[in-house]
Amino acid sequence: MSESTIGPSRKELLGHDFLLITVMAVLAGCGLIYEYLLSHYAGRVLGSVESAIYAMIGTMIVAMGIGAFLARWFKDAFTAFAWLESIIALVGMGCILAIASVIAVSYSLPHLFSSIFNLPADVVLNGYVFEKLQQVARFLPYVFGLLLGMLIGMEIPLIARIRQQVYGRFLENNAGTIYGADYIGAGVGAAIWVSIMLAMPIMQAAAWTALFNIVAGLAFLWRYHQHVRYVKVLVVCHALLLVLFGFVLLFGSSWMKDLSNVLYKDKVIYSEATKYQHVVLTERLSRNQSEPITDLYLNGRLQFSSVDEQIYHTMLVYPAMLASNRHDKVLIIGGGDGLALRDVLKWPVKNVTLVDLDAQLLNLFGYAGEQYNAPDHIKQRLVQLNSSAMSDPRANIVVADAFLEVENLLAQGALFDTIIVDLPDPNHPDLNKLYSDYFYNHLRQLLAADGAMVVQSTSPYHAKKAFISIAKTVKSAGFSHVEQYQQNVPSFGQWGWTIATKAGSSASARVRRAEQLPVASRWASKEYLLAAFVFPSQFFALEKQIDVNQLGSGVLYDYYRQAWQIENELYKN
């Protein structure tokens, strides 16, 4: 069908403009949300969150430019635009589910073939073909980003041509009007993403975004059906999309959980996306354990295993508590599972302040300040694991960003005898600031003169530069004595910590002077703790070449990311 000229009145033109500009603004908001959805999911799938997000945004921007060029191929702008909206709604609503399905299949194949060939239970095929399939599957977010970006890029040129046809003449400020609606709509979309959709399950967010595409497509069809070919087919397509929307809205989240569960070697007993991270709990049975072994994963990374978490938490808590002269007031940064809190509460403390950002995670481990839906038997298991530490009257749980809360504590004149920093590894730019000289300087001011501070410091074996950088950063913040120690935690391998005092003798000297442990431990003894301070003779040989992690520099994040990239390459080879 050729593009015919339409000659409406001024009032009709206002009606056309209102519809077309509103549709353009809505579609711009949807386009930006799709961009964020794919970026967010790509970060989860690919692990390197910052790189994945930036790469996805760049991919989609380039793809939108390509789409703008491709739009000229379509002679009938009305029909092309009507079909375009149905396709964008379909791809936008289903792409994440499709990616998850392919990834799940690629990771399931080795286990399937092991079962077919009746291999032993502890043997999993990991050959070249399976490895390449997994790599291709993990690259799929960019493929869908490219496709969706090209489709979104066609919208502006098509709307501009439709608007000119409606007016029946060349419009001098046509591009400015369309782009103005696009920018405003994108801004509204960004606000909706941050304020509402970021806290939603990702499939629900995708479904609601697609619904706006479907409604915009139906509104366009209603107004311009006389200029669109195959109208009846398009109406049926939109009706089917509405049915698909209903199914995805109702069942999409459970489908995603089932597909994500395939990626874990043990049985998944709980999976939920909080506002800040994806929480997964798994269990497995062992002949050597009377209770099932429970593992916690945050964004796909193991945080603890109940079979050996006591080793990690003993090494985190005991040296710092033993090196502190008093134990009246303790500050824990992070540690939302309450396990470090559990071990601190074994000491004669009067008050323990725990600061963590994720209220939903805290609630899962027994924090009663905010309530979220989670199975009671899961909560009971986790509360048993941390000995109901969250409900202890000496525990003061603060739900806040630790970076900001530390400044509030300084303003209040707070002072702590021991500070324990139990944060996840610096695997995200947002965490990097909590490992900075600026943050450690604030913690130094909160620490009593005869107290000690300890920092979880990643693996000295797998991420040596990151490990040493943490100690240099703590030292640069004004602590007088900074030391590092290590211990083997079977679930993680060789793991390390940094301990510091601001005055007097070093932490290891204080531990050495102790006659015995004031609080008995299943794992620790004085000799056991002191042995952890011993490293190979050349371990710190490169210390002078390693930089301090200043606020805003990203040095530590780069060290950490590079170390694990190298580790992954060595593992593949």
C-alpha cells in the first residue's frame, strides 16, 4: 500500500499529535527499560556486572543506530510501525526467558550425558563442545540486545514519517518534536525502573513493559487501521500477546527460578530476588553430617556453606576480639546472615551494631524489623544456624548503606571497641567504595584507641594483588599496625583477612600475650590463630608495586576482576 496524503483539520491534527507523541514517549520509556532489563540480566549471567552493563548499553545504542538506517527499507510506515510494536513486545517479554532456557540446557547437557553413559555420580563431562555451548549461551544477552536495539531504533524514523503523512506536508520541526517526546519518555522510563521495576522479579518487569508496547500498538491500530494492511491479523497477534502477557505475569517468575536452579549442583530450596541481589539457598545430604548442608549464594557467588562456615567466622571474629582490650561495643559492617554476629555474641559484649543494606536478606535470617514472604521452614533453618542472633537483645540491626551509616555514627560521636567488616568480595563497583581509604579512615575514627578492626580480604591465593591492596589501603587510612592472616576454608580454598590497630602493639602481639582464649572455640586456639599470620617468604615481594584503593579509583575492583579472569582462563585450559 502506498503512503497517501491525508488532509485533516487543525483540531484533528492536534488529536493525531497527542496520540503519536504520547505513543512515542511510551515507547521510549519501554525501550529504556528493556535496555536496563537486559543489562541487569547480562550482569547476573556474565558475572562482571559493570563490564556487562556498559557493554550491553553500548551494544543497544549502536543497534538503535543501525535500526534507524534500516527503517528506510519499509515503504509503508503505518503497517511497518504496527508490526514493529508487536515484534518488540514479543521479543522484550520473552528474551530473558529464552536466554535462561538456552543457558539451562547448555549446563544440563553434561549431566544428561553422564547419566546416559552411566558415569559415576561425581564425574561430570566438561569437554570442548560443552564448554563452547556454555560460552555461546552466555553471549546470548548481547544477541538479543542487538536485535531489540535495532527494532527500537526503527521507531523514531517511522513515527516521523507517519506524522508528516498526517500533516500532508514537510514539517520543519518534526525531528525535534519526536526526539523531545523520546527523551522525556526515556526519562520517565528510567524513573519507573529505579523506583518500581528494580525491586520486581525480572520476568514481571519484562511483562509489564511489554504490556505498554501492546497497548500502544492497539491504540495505533485503532486510530490508523484504515492505513494499515493485514489489520485483522495484527489484532489477533495483539490478542495473543495479551494472553502471553498473562501467562508470563503469572508463571514467568517460577519458570525463571526453575531454569536458574539448573545452574546449581545441589538442590535449590529457596530462590528470590531482593531489591539488591539474587538470593539462592541450596541443600545436599552428607553421610558425615546429621543435618542437610546449606549453602547461600548471592548473585550466583557462594557466601557460606554450613559445613565449614564456622572456620571462616572463627577466623573473622576471634583474632579481632582477642586483640581488643574491651568488648563492650562492637560494630559489624555487612554480615547480613548473622553468623559473625552469632560468634561475637559469645563474648561478654553489651551492644553489637550490625549494618546491612538488604532488609529482605536480614529478615530471612531472623531480623523482625521488616517482614517479607519466605517459607517458615527456611527461616527456621537459618535462624537455627545463626543461633537466633538477630533477636538477641544486645543486637542492634541497622538497615542502611554502610558508607552513609558510618558517617552518621561519626556525627553521633559513636566509638566501638571492635569493628568487623564482613562484606562480599569487591566484585562490583558499588562495593569498591567500602574498601577505600576514605571508608577505612572513617572506621579508624570510630575505633577505640585500644581496639582492633578486621576486614574480610578475599583469597590471597586466587586474588593476591587485591588481597595485598586491601592491607595497603587500610595502612594508608592511618592505622599504626596492619597485618594479614590466612586460613583454608574448604568451600572457598585459601582465604584471607586484614587486621589493624590504631595505637599500641599489633594484633598478633596482643594475641601472643593472651594466656588463653576467653571464649572457647571448636576451631581456634592461640597457636592456631598465630600460625595464620605466617606467609611464604616471598609472598609480599610485589607489595611496593601494588596501589592503594583510593575512593573513586576502582583500583581494587580492577585487581579483583583481573585475578578471577585469569583464574577462569587457567581453569578452562
